[in-house]
Amino acid sequence: MKLVSIRKHGLALLLLALGGAAVGQAPLSLQQCVDTALARNAELLIGRNQVEMGEQRLKEAKANRLPKLTANGDYRWSIELPYQFMPLSTFNPMAGEGQFKEVQFGVPHNINANVQLALPLYNPQLFGGIGTAGVAAELQALQLRKTGEQVVQEVTTLYYNAQVLHHQLAYLDSNAVNTEKLLRNMRLLREQLLAKGTDVDRVELQAAQLANQRRQAASRYQQVLDALKLAMGLPLERELHIEQAIAMGRDAGYLPATTVEHRLAETQTALVRSELGTLGRSRYLPSVQLMGSYGTMGFGYDKQPNDFLKFHPVSMAGLQVAWPLFSGTVINRKMAAKRLELRNSELQLKLLDDKQALRTATAERQRELARTTVANTLEQVDLAQRIYGKTRLQQAQGTASLTDVLLADNALRAAQQDQLAALVDYLKADLELKAATGNLMRTNN
């Protein structure tokens, strides 16, 4: 891997200005920051809990296939026994047809205790729900992976931003040293009446501008580090140091892999298919359930001289079949909506593949262009540095004016900013290419 680093004039100052605080604590690599974020990021912890919830819902759906065993018991005391009408001929054979006699049946005390068993043999909604819950659990796992990729992309972007700001600070420190040397020289010339006061003022203004830019860059650098700590799940008060050298990546493209967005779209389509199939089966197929019950019934009478309490066993076994004949048009409407949803999911999957191909091709072109630009801007920084050095030498010899020195200094700073901008463009394109080819979660080393 190629490493883009600040030339020796900036690197030494960067080590002095920023590296002193890192004594005793090794800087973290990008991969170490990513690994920490994958283990501690709050959004990922929430996502893992959601995946566990999906797995529990799947287990819940499967548990409905198990037999249900319930124990029941009740006691009833009839203050007034219920009446029934019986044909009068039951008591009087001479009674005519259509004549009845009211009779009270039963005893005042009734006790019932039993154990009931219910085992679903086939239920289209139940078994379809299990398949749907399985696809939903897979969807939750893919959502977690997508969140992981987003975290990796966020951490990587923040890490690169911090590295670029590191380099910007080094450039500013280097420029400040050059400006300070120039300011001392101009003050000396003014004391010797070889320079005007306005010349010194112009250099002092430039020094003040550089100092202000240095403070702003340092503030942005700290803000980026704080955001990086938050993404990594670290407390803000903890010190964090990163590697200074920016890894340019490999020359070859990344091996294409199925992206999580594609897998999410496929799983979403499978989920709609599963729901549609469950609706179709529940519209035509019956549900079959095995039933059983065993218990005892007690009858009691508490009046003399025939008080008693007697229990009699009661048991039953059976098969219950429920066949839907007509349930209105609700299911038909639901199925029609699901078919449209399935069609949209299939179209979305095709559109996603087309966008992914365009995204990959665009990122490859941008990365290659940025790589070339980085190489060119590095040469321009070297050239601007040499021009600035020669102009300073010519000024000391009296063959160049202060304006020439300031112009050369401005050209050097412009070349440095172009180089940093090219670095940002390259890192952004490289990260986009990783995401487009499904390589975000692979090792960043």
C-alpha cells in the first residue's frame, strides 16, 4: 500500500506540535477504531437487541406447534335450580299431546375439574406465520449488518477527516515557521532602513492570519476526534490519538460482493411472498386440531336426610376441523395489495442493481482521477516549496521583492490546500467504492 505523507518540512513540525501529547499512548489504527466501534457503538447494541427480539418472535411462532395443556376447575352453587319443561305424558300417560310440566333438574352443588389437551395438527396461518417470522428474523439480521456498515463508514470518514486535519495543521505550522523567519528578517531590514514599515505590517498580518487558521483547524480537529469517540462508543474525556500517515489503498479494484442493500431487498421480497402464501393457504385450507379432556364432575346435596357428594369421571378425545367457506372479500383485498407490494419489491430490486452498477463505475472513475490528482498535487507542493525557498534566497540577495515572497508563499499554501483537497476526494471515492462493492465490513488494513 502506498502512503501519502507530509514532506519532511511539515512532518517534523507536526510531530512536535501534536505528537507530544501522545507520549505513552500508541495511536490507534483505522482498523482498531472500526473494531472498537463495532463492539461498543450504541446503535449497534440496539440493533443486536432487535435481532434477539426477532429470534424470540420466531421461537414464539414455533412454540405454537407444541401441545397446549390446561387445567380447569369450577364450583357452582345453584341458589335456584334451573327449570325444564317435560311432556306431561311422562308423568301421566293419560295426558294429551302438547301438555308440559315444569321440572327442576340437578343438585345445588356442582364441582368440575379437568385437564384439557389441544394439539394443532395443521393450521395454515400458524405454519405460514413460522415461515414469515423466520424471514423477518433474517431481515433484522441484515438490518444490523447495514447499521454496522453505516457505523464503519462513519468511523472511517471521521478518521480520514482527522488525518487530513492533522496534515493541515502540519502545513500551517510549517507556514507559520516560514512566516516567522520572514518577519524577523523584515524587522531587521527595517531597522537598517532597507524596508518600509508597511512591509513589516504585511508580514505581521499574514502571521496573524496563519495563527487564526491554526486555531480554527485545531478546533475542527478536536471536534472530529470527539465525534469519532462518540461513534466508537468511548467517553468524550478519554484521549484519542490516531495514525498520521494516510493509507492510499491498493491500486486494483475491490472484489465485488453482494451488498447488504441487495440482500435486504431480496429478503424483503421473500417476506412479502411468504405473507402472500400464508393468505392464500388460509383462504382455502382447513385447520385441524387434536383435542382431549380428562376430569371429574362432582354433584352434591346438603339437605337431610339425603345429603351426598358424589364424583364421576368424565373424559373425551376428538378431532376438530375448521374449514373456511366464506369470509367476505377481506382476504382477496389483502392478497391483491400484497401482489402489488411484491411487484414493487421486484422492481425495487432491479432498480437497486442498476443503481449499484452505476455507483460502482462512478466511484472507480472518481477514485482513479483523485489518485492521479494526489500525485500531481504532491509534485506541485514540492515545486511550490522550491520556488518559495529560491524566492526567499533572492530576496536576501536583493533581487526579489517582498511581494514576490508573499506571492510565492500564497502559491505554496494554495498547492498545499489543493493537495489536501485531492486527498479528501480520493479517500471519499475509495470509501464509496468499498460501499458499492460490498467491502465495507472487510478488514481495513
